Amino acid sequence: MELNEFISKNNIDLDKKFKKLCLEGINIMKKSKDPQHSINHINAIFDDLDKFIQEEKVNINYSILLPAICWHDVWKSKKEQSSNLLFYIVEQFYDGYGSKLIFNKKVLKYKLNNKLQKKIAYSIHKHSLAASPFFKKFELLFPIHYKECKILRDLDTLYSWSPNAIDTFEKAYLYGSNPKGAYMIGVYWYKKVLQKTNENQFYYNWSRNEFNKRKDEIKKRALTIIQSKKKYYK
């Protein structure tokens, strides 16, 4: 589902300034060099958000959430994902922060309300569960407190538990120029993300239920793909 379809279907009154901001982020994502973090990823999040709001009656500030969705992966879109495991792990650390820096530079011309701008930037920075295992103690001390950020975190995490994400991972990485490196990343991703994620890491009931529906099939398929590439690791 594209942004305009989501807005129209759900009768969202989004100020023109915020819509232009969203479209600028979308245009960056359309040129993404990283297939796993492209416009398809953004549209998949809008698909899940559409389902989410039918079940979860949350008072959402779309002037925060929609720009955060459109901009949260702009840093990753600028380059191909590394096939070196060490670099890949570093990228997970820098992911949200890098996108926040790009957003903070590009957003100035829109002259947004300062509080709203900071909340969008915060949601972009804190969107990724993939990095959070490294910061568990930090997040216990400073938990996420904006609901828009919690929703983005849930939906972004759920994307890893989708057939589209698995398809993209297989095509883009496991058949790339460095199959050994891609295999090692696949093993890391399976053990540290798929095996470690549980329903308690989601903030909303809809997200937990959706995760439980998807998890077994996605884990099974991911493991099959990784095992088929084990020959590259010798």
C-alpha cells in the first residue's frame, strides 16, 4: 500500500507540509541501493499499519508517524548492505542514528514545529529492534515513550517476519558476490534476530498476534535457505 492510498482509505487529514516531507523521504527510498530497505519495505509497513489501526484504537499523531515511516531507513538506502559480518553489525548500530542525521538536515526547509520535528527524529532514531539487543540495559533506563515510535518499532520488526523480507534476503544477499560473507550474515541474522525475537518485545496486541501467526513458517523458511548455502562456509 502506498502513502496516498493509506491516507485516502483512512481519511487522514495530513497537512501539505508534512505530506511533502513524507514524499521527499519516499523519493529517496525509491532510489535505494539496498533491496531490503527500499520503497517496497515502506509500502509493506503501510500495509501493516492499515491492518493495525483497524484493531488497535490508538490516538495516533500521523504528522509524527508517517514522516518517521518514510524516513526511518534513508541511511541504509544510500548503500548496498555490507556482506562483511563485522561491517554488517556496525551498520545495525548506526542505522537509526544515520537516518536521523539525514532527516535533521533535510527537514530544516520545512520549518516544522520544533516539538514535532524532535519527535519525528526520535522515532527515526529509535525505530530498530535489530540494534536494541546491544542496548537492552540502556532501554530499561530510558524506555521509548512516544506511541508513534512504538508503533514504528513494532511494524518495522514485523517486516522481518514476512515472505517479502525473506524473498529479498535470499535474492539480494545469498546470491551476491560474497556468498561466504552473506552466509555468515544469514546465520547471525537467524540466531540473533529470528531466534531471539519474542512476543514480549512488541508493544501492541495486534503486533504480538501477527508475530505469533508468522513466526514458525518464517523461521522454517529462513533456516532452509541458510542451510542450503552452508557449502559456502568451509
